[in-house]
Amino acid sequence: MAYQWFKAFHIVGIVCWFAGLFYLPRLFVYHAEANEQPEPARSILKNQYQIMEKRLYRIIMTPALLLTITMAIGLVYTEPDVLKQPWLQIKLGCVALLIVYDHLCLRIMKRLAADTCKMTGQQFRWFNEFPTVLFVIVVMLAVFKNDIPTGATAWGIFGMVVAMGAFIQLYARKRRLAREQLAAAPASEASA
């Protein structure tokens, strides 16, 4: 019975932690793009994003990460032989990368607050996709365990990364064209 409780709360922790891992870098995008706004909007937006980032990280992400890890330890405690399984070892490697990513988010958050972060909104959009890829790998490992269809999984993840890259590039192009049209509009009005 303890195993089911550990597993249930492990899943709750994962869902909450990943919600933060997906949303915090999106806030970084908006925070970085706030620099493109004129004052006083720039200062107001940056202060608001800083508050949102801090609260998300401290109130949701950190407790969720701790819950995830604690419940994972409980799961392993109830079934210690599972540590010998290759799928779990790979999953734990992915989780270790996600913990590093989480810590990197904290460092970026501090740099944004100090106004020393040089990453652009476009770079943060790419940064935002990293946990998605690891999330898919972790879920595939948890579902298929040692019977993971490696060929299909690899091609699926590759296709997902290509699609993400295409969407990011298309969005960047759309934003660039909109800025060019906006810049051209006052010039054409002045000449008319």
C-alpha cells in the first residue's frame, strides 16, 4: 500500500514541478522582451516578471521538486531491486539533467533580476524546449520500461525537436516582419 501512496504523490510532484519548468522559461522570454518596451512600461513589466518568477520558483517549483525526490526515494525504498533496471538508470540520468536545468533557471532568474542576463527572447524560446524533450523521454521510459521502442522513440523525439525549431524560427520571422512594418508605417505616413 505504501508503494501506491509514494507513486501517487510522486506523480503529483512531477506534474507541479514540470508546470514550473515549462512556465518559468516562458516568463524569461517575456522578461527579456520587456527590454524592447519604452519606459515606464519596461520597468513595470520587468518588476512584475521578477515577482512572478520568484514566486513560481520558490512557492511551486522547489516544493514540487522536493516532493518528487522524496516520493522517488520512497518508491525505491519499497522496491530496491528496481535500481538495477536499465530504464530507471536512464530515467534517473534524465532527472539529474532536469535538476541541473532547474538550478540553471535559478541562476538565470538572478541574472535577470540584476539586469546582467544577455540572453534574448529568441534564445529563451530555445531554452524553454529542453525540459519538453526530457519530459517525453522520461514518460516513455516510465511507460515502456525496458521494452521502449528505441527506433520509434528516437525518430519521434527528433521530429518533435525539428518541429519546435521550425515553430520558433517561424515565430521569430513573424515578429521581425511585424517590427519592420511598424517601423515603415511612420515613414510612409510622414511622406504622405
